[in-house]
Amino acid sequence: MQAKSFMKEKDFFRRIEKIKTEWHEAFKMMQKYYENEVFKSFKIEYDVSTWHQFKNPALIFPTEREMRFSTPNSHINFDYYPSPLAKLGITGHNFAYLADIEEYYF
């Protein structure tokens, strides 16, 4: 019984690591499309609390210079954006929104 539980947990962590890698690759690709000096200072971070606090799996935090993503995790066992292309899409969307704000307000 314990071995099965251990394997299940190991598989879970492997899936999370794969998803983290996909998010980081999407972020790097987005930075190639948006050649903006402001975005070069941003980083992307896995933060489980993002989903729990905001009910959104990927958000921009301009003050902290971060984009945070949060699925899957032990409570929400799915990947909200299931493909690398979907991750690139939402990453691009979040940074385009930030670019609009910067252009309009600054």
C-alpha cells in the first residue's frame, strides 16, 4: 500500500515539474515576441496560492515583477492550460495587457 502511494506521489511531482518546465519555456518564448526592456526584468514563478487566492491559474504581479502560475496542485489535480501553446497564449495575453497599461498610463 505504501509503495503504491509513494509511486502516485512521485508521478504527481513529475507532472508538476513537467508543467513548470512548459511554463518557463512559454515565458522565454513570449520574451522573444515582446522585445520590451520592462519585461526582461520579470520572472515566472510557481505559486500554489495564486489559484486559491484569485481563482486564476496565471497572473501578472507588476510590483513584484513576476508572473505566477499555480496548476496543478494537490487540491486541483489538472493543468488549466494543458499544452505549451496554451501556456504561451496566456503568457502573451498577460504581458500584452501589462503593455497596454504601461503605454496608456505612463
